[in-house]
Amino acid sequence: MLLSELIKKNPRVECPRCLESFSFRRGEPFDTTKPMPKHAKDFLASKADALTLRERELIEQEDFSVDRSQTQALATNLGNLVEGVATSLRGFPAAAEDCRALQRPIDVVIFHGLSKGTIDAVTFADIKTGSAVVSPVQRQVREVVRDGAVELLIGDLP
């Protein structure tokens, strides 16, 4: 059926995207073998503008994402550095000589009194910097210690 016949008959059509039903003429059909009418050019230009704007937004989001991931990596590395030297810093609640680094999942085990020859307590310590939070595994360690489910194995192990 030719375009001109469809325009004359003006059947109802359905938008495949929104499923709205409307008259064929309302869709402003045109013959693509002829120069494009103004309304079609305007429509394409508006879509091109929208795509350009969306592309800019995506580039900005990508830049933000890269900046955020770089900042997070830097914060993590800085946190690891601080954790590594924290036992030597003034104000740390134990003598550096009494501390042994584990790093994961808990940063330090403190053997209170080790440097003086008499251990009177053992503490598991994790150092947090900035907005760092307790991990699920660290929560489990805390619960195991609270429940008293800690033991010491010495000697031949199978």
C-alpha cells in the first residue's frame, strides 16, 4: 500500500514502545525517498542533542567513578600504611614490642607484657582509619572471642 493511500485511510496504529494507539496521520509519516520534511529534521536534531547530552553525562560519571575508585584505593593504601606503623605511634595502647602483625583478618595480636618477660593478657586488635568499618569476618572473630571459643595449640600438629 502506498504512503498516500495510508494517509487517506488514516488507520489507527500502535506505538511499539508505549503501546499507545493513535491515528496514522498524527505520526506525521513521510516518504523517505524525498527530501526530509522540517518536522522530521527537528525530531532527529532533538534526538541528536539528547544523545550528545547523555554522552556528556556518561563521560562525567565515568570521570567521577575513576576519581572515586582512585580515592578509595588511596584511602585503602594509606589505611594499610597506618595499620603497619600504628603500634609504633605515641598513644597506641600497648608497647610495640608486645605486638605481632597478622594483617588479615585482624591487624595485630598484642601479648601484653611480652617485652618484660611475663604475658598477662592477649588482645586481638584491628586498627581503623577514616570511615573504615568492621568486616563480617572481623565481627565473627569478635563473637568467637566473646564466646570464649579461643584455644592455644602447642606441639606436634597432625
